[in-house]
Amino acid sequence: MNNRRWAVLSTVILIVAAIFIYQYYKSDSTSEAITEKVLNQDGYTVTLRSEHIPVEIFVKPEWINFNVDEPMKKDIQAAEIHNSTLLLDVVNRGNDIYFSFRTIFNMNNPSGAFIYNGYFTEEGIQTYTDTNVKLYDKNGEEIAVSQTGLGPGAAFSFGIEEEQQKLIKEGFYVKYNDFNVYNYMEK
């Protein structure tokens, strides 16, 4: 009987240990864990592949809050570029409509590519000081941009003031040229 208890106890201990080891390695290889390590260059090499790639996104009319009483529209998947997803948040602030593009990195592998609006150096990440964004209506006419912003992370944003909003009723194009393409690889 005593040997049987030890066998059962040993088996349970091995199963629990295996679960903990699996969870440890699984949590270390999730997209979020890899992303954090890549952005901090912790165990990963990051190399610049292309600078200032042109990104064009069409913002559909149904994504735009034309009424100030509408709740913020969040997490609209606007584009997929180099294993990176651009999510759009839109809010009508009364005097303008504000558009924020956030970048989600899909780093599920120990190597790959991603976009970032800045430069990776040995000292860390250096972001741009200005936003290079242009807006065009469906006919190709330029729309004035107000209140541009960068960050956090690989995000950019801009506002469209009331007097320009009639130009975006049918949607509009966003042209952004400040993303760089990077390759990452586990060391």
C-alpha cells in the first residue's frame, strides 16, 4: 500500500511539474511576450529593412462619428501590413473628429517582420518628431489635417475640424509615410 501511495503521489507531482513547465514556456513565447522582448531588443536582433514605406488606408463612412453624441468607435481593423495590424479609434469631440491608429504586432514566431514609426538604436527607440500624414477625399482632393500626434508605441493620430467634415462624408484616404519595416530574429 505504501508503494502505491508513493507511485500515485509521484505521478501527481510529475503532472503538476509538467503543467508548470509548459505554462512557463508557453507564456514566454506568446505574441505579447515576443513583442515586448523585440521592442526592448532583449534576446532579439532588430534590423531596418525599408524606411518610410507608404501606407494608404481608406476610412469608410460607417467608421466615422459624425454625431457628437455617438460613442467612440474602437478597435476597427483598418489594415494589415508586415505582420502588424492597424486598429482605428474614432471619436467626435464636438469641434473636431479625432482618428487614432494603433499598431498591434503579430509576433507569433521567433523571427519575422513588423512596422514601426521610429528607429531602433542601441540606446532604445527614437520616434519621429512630426507626423507625415496626408488626407484625400474620394476625388483625390487634399483635406486639411489638424492636431496630429504620435505614440504611444507605433501609433499616430489626427483631427479633422468641423469645416472640413463635409469632405469626408463619403469616406477618405489616409496616406502615412512614417512607418519603417523591421526584421526581427531571436539571437
